[in-house]
Amino acid sequence: MQAAPPGLNRSGVGDLLSCWTALWDWSEAATRLNEPFDDGIAARTRVLLERLLSPSAALDVRNVTREGLRLLSELYVEEVTLCEAWGNSRCEEGSEHYVAYALEALTGK
């Protein structure tokens, strides 16, 4: 990871930040549509976001330090663990993912 272009490492934050939108979407779906919701998975996802958004972590990720890369790796493992625990990617894929999927389908890219 350290040999990769810094911008590519920084861009990894985007998929983790999608948890923010996903939590809101999931909570709304639970409220409006009675979709199943897991408070424990949601709480662990919030902890993931808190770790990512702490000032020191943000600096480490921005500066692509060893600690920043380790944090990104740990958070990706946690993200996958949460999705596997829930059985799908509801806690990680928000509406922005579905907009991107639709654009990919429309453009073929």
C-alpha cells in the first residue's frame, strides 16, 4: 500500500464514508418501511466512522502515514466483518452506491 500513489490510498476513504449515508438510509427504511435494523451493527458502524473521522486519523490518512494506512486496512476489515455479520452490505452501501450503480448501467462504464 505504501508504494501506491498517495491519491489512491486517500480515495479509499470514500467507501468507508459511505457508511454514513448507509446508516441514515437504513434507519429511515426501518422507520418508514419496517425494514429489519440491527442496533448493534449500527453502533459498530458508528464506531468505525468515529475512528476514521478523528482529527489525528484524518491527518494520518491525508499524509498517507504508516498509521493512516494501518487504520484504513483495519476499518476495511471491520466494514467487511459488519456486512458478513448482517448478511449483506446494508450498513455500508447507501443511496450513493445505487446512484453509481445506475450510472454504470446507463453508461456501460
